[in-house]
Amino acid sequence: MEAAPSRFMFLLFLLICELAAEVAAEDGPGAAQEPAWLADVSAAMEFIAATEVAVIGFFQDLEIPAVPILRSMVQKFPGVSFGISTDSDVLTHYNITGNTICLFRLVDNEQLNLEDEDTESIDATKLSRFIEINSLHMVTEYNPATVIGLFNSVIQIHLLLIMNKASPEYEENMHRYQKAAKLFQGKILFILVDSGMKENGKVISFFKLKESQLPALAIYRTLDDEWDTLPKAEVSVEHVQNFCDGFLSGKLLKENRESERKTPKVEL
């Protein structure tokens, strides 16, 4: 008879362990996540300031179709922070008058709004496209979607690190490149071009570079198509900073190439 309570406690212990394991699994990386609830202006401001890219749904009505569509984006874009607010003061602070989804970029302090009518009729494909095109980070990887956002940015000078992501030096170089990017926030957009991707060959040829000259830095000003390159670049914070400072001060390493710059901007 004395063994019964012990057996009961042992079984209870096993049950608790199983429940704990299930809870841990639900809270793990694969668990569904929800946008943050932004109850007031200070919460919204802190949320935006704490991340490179934030997407916020400013809704007067949580029953519209755009709300579940926004929630479905959380898992698809792990590098973006999502939030929702219905507070009238928050909407007023960000000049929102109706149901609107906005994307905020730290790199150039931009607030990009989907118009009210676009939010009302949005579907998952359109919202995904809006986020993908406009998600510019401190270092943005070049691809056909991000190039649109890059040229729509108010920042007109772009620095490209052209290197193969499969190279042994990639991780360390990217770490240094990201550190340098913070020094030029709001002045220069830092971009990574993976030379290991065949379709990026057009970028290499645009800057008159050869594979043997990589990794290289290329700097480009969208306003007048002025550009310069630094082949066989040592990707250190100091070298990147000196290269950027030289371009900003007008000290080009090469002569003006007006005759060479005939490729349309969209082809970059």
C-alpha cells in the first residue's frame, strides 16, 4: 500500500516533464509569432528605433482582411519587426488618417506608407512584395527586388562590396563591413553583391571589374552616375571608411568615366 503514493508521484512527474517539453516546443523557433501590440506613442517610437526595418499596421478596424494578412507576414520575414496599433494618438503621431500599413527604415529614416485604398484591398502577394522591395538594412544584399528600394531611397550614394559569399573570408569581411556601415548611416547605403551568383555578373561588368580583382568595393552616386572602384580591397573598417570619405570629399581614385557610364540605373 505504501508503494502507491510513490508510483503516483512518479507518474505525475513524467506527465509534468511531457507537458514542459510540449510547451518548450511550442515556444521554440518554429512557433507562430504575433506582431507586437503598440499601445501608445512611446511604445511605437521605441519599437521603431530598436530595429532596422519595422512594419506596423495602423488600424481603426481590426476586422478588415489586411489584419490577418499582416500577421501572416511575421513568419515569412524573420529579419523584420511587425507591430499593430489602434491607438488614436499613435495614428495621429505618424500622420495616419485611416487603415494603413507602414514600413519604417532605420538606415535612411524613411516612413513608407501603403495608401488607404491599397491597404483595404491588399493581398498576401502585394504586401510581401511591398516589404521585400523596401526592406533596406544597414547592409542590404543586392537582388532584383531590393534594387528597386535602393534606387527609391533618399540616400543617393551606394557602396557595394562585391565578393563571393562562399569564400572563407566572407563572414569576417561582412562583420567589418557592417561595422563600417554604421559610421555612414543616413549618408551611404551599404550593399552586398554576391559574385558567386551568375546573374550578378552584370554588376561586375558595369564597374569594369574582373573576377581576379575581387573582392572589390564600388561606390556609386545615383544623381549623376559618378562611380569609383577599389579592386582587391581589404575589407577593414579603416579601408572602407577611407574609401567612402575620399568619394564624399570628391577625391576619386580614377579619372571621370562619363563615356563609360551608359548603362541605365535600373540595370545595376
